[in-house]
Amino acid sequence: MRTGVHSRVVQIAPALMQRQITPHTPLHVACFGQTRLYSKTSQRPSAFETTVQALQDTSRNSEQTSNRQLFAQLQPDRRTLEKLDMLQIGTVKHGRFERKKWFQYNEPHVKLPHIAFFAGAQTPASFPAESLPEVGVVGRSNVGKSTLINQLCGSLTARVSDKPGLTQQINFYTAGRDLHLVDMPGYGFAFAKEEAAKSWLDLIETYVRKRKTLRRVMLLLDARHGIKANDREFMELLDRSNTQFQIVLTKCDLVHRIDLAKRHKLVSMQTEKSRNCIPRVLMVSARERSGLNELRKDILHTCTLGQKYLANHKKLETIALTEYLEQLKIYQDTARAKKRRQ
């Protein structure tokens, strides 16, 4: 056993002995007990369905079916699939003799200003003065928050690590003196000490509740897993504090395109009853740099910077889309003709 793993086991073992643990006890409950993401619980029903509830709502079969089978039976939205195909988001398997497209959508680039770190806060007293509009980025540990911020702004300013839990304070980045991007600590980190994890969550809660310049929170979800229990609790916190937030599915390059469209549909169903969730789920891949322009546009419009940075973008987007649809029609017509000859 490696030294690092051994030390973690030694630290966790006394806590496990004080609790009654069963084989079905979740890891975070076994290590920390019933720790919640917010201090005060609410008795009213949640506006967010669990993944199991959403899957059961889509099934008309009264027989007992596993979640995996329910997800396989879920029909993806046709428009979502077409958009994923156009933006080249998600993986796709091509047959050996399948005819591939010779064209692609030349999406006009949206540029955000380069970012510079200017403040870090471990306590609410350390928050910088409220000045520019702010967009927060939050999510579970290792969901790719810092990586996404770097890719959005073409920078390496935000620290990135393969080890979950590197960000342990709220980091404020200024972007061209027009807006602030705020990188928050990840929640749901199983190996952090209970006191540290609770202090991070209290800090985030104070920030989203009291920050007047906060325009929107971008809530990142791993596209492979969707909404988990910790995500639901945090969304309930945002809903109760009347904080606008938007779902962003990350690591989409690791998910098959059809499954990604299903996940998009499922997450949209789970959040449709929320009062503060923006009804537009975004899908991005920081590794492939796909889907980032949509996120950049939403950030700029949220901070009322559309006129400054997107003056001619709509015209360029219309031209690019028209050219793509013309090539797509030619491709579909020739594919049908070839099929008829066969």
C-alpha cells in the first residue's frame, strides 16, 4: 500500500468505527456522516427531480426496469442531435464503409478578454469590493472548472490539477476590466476533512446569497453522470436564494453523441420546474474546445456586453449556418441517391 493511501485510511478509520456502516452506505456518508450542502434544511418539496424519477416519468412500462434500461429506452431530441452533429460535440462511431462528411460548420469565433487573477477569498471578509458584473463557476470536484475558465479566455491563469480539491478558496479573475469570472471550490470532495469541506460550502453559500454583483452561476455537471445528490442540494440552495444559474454539461468528448443528447434531455426535464434555472442546458468539451462559443455568448449577454463584443457576430453566424445547411442538403441528397442505386 502506498504511503499516501495508508495515511488516508489511518485518518478515516477512527471516524468509521464511531458510525454504524453497512455495505450500502455511500462513501461521503461513511466518512463525514449526513453532511448537507447548506446549513438550513427546508421541508418543502424539491423543485428538482432525481435522475430515477425523471427516467420513470419517461417510461410507460409498469414493469420494474433498471435505470440503465430506462436510459437506453429514452428517445433523444432530434434537434439536439442535429446541433451536436453540426458542432461536432460528443463521440460517434463510423462504420468501415460509411460515407463521411467532407464539410463542417465554420462557427464564427467569440473572443473573451484574457483573464488576470486579482483576489482570493477564504472568508467572506476577504471578498473584494463589488464593482464589475460577476459570473460564478461552480460544480463538483474534478468536474473541470479551472480548465474551462482557461479555455474560455485562452489563458493558463487558473491553476489546474488532476487531483480533486485543488481550489480551496474563491478565486476572482478580472477579464478586460469588463467582468469578473469567479472560480469556486468544488463540493462533494470525499477525501477532504469535514471541517474544511463545511467551511468551503459555507463560504460559497455566503457568496451566492449576499453578492449583489453576481449576475449568474454556471453550474457544471459531468455529462457522463448528470445530476447527482450533491448537485440537487446545491441547486435547491440557489433556488431558495433567488440566484440565477445555468447548467453546463462538461467532458462531452467522453460521451457518445446519442447518449449525450439523452443526458441533455434528462437534465432539462429535471430542472424545468425551477424558478431560477435558465431553461437552456449547454454542452461543452474543454479538451476539444467545442461548444465554448455558446457559453461565451451567454456570459457576455448576461453581463450586458453583447454590443461591445458581438457587434457583427449574428451576421457571420447566419452566413456560416447558411453555407453549412447548403452542404448538408447536398450530402443528404447524394446519400439517398446512392442508397437507391444499391
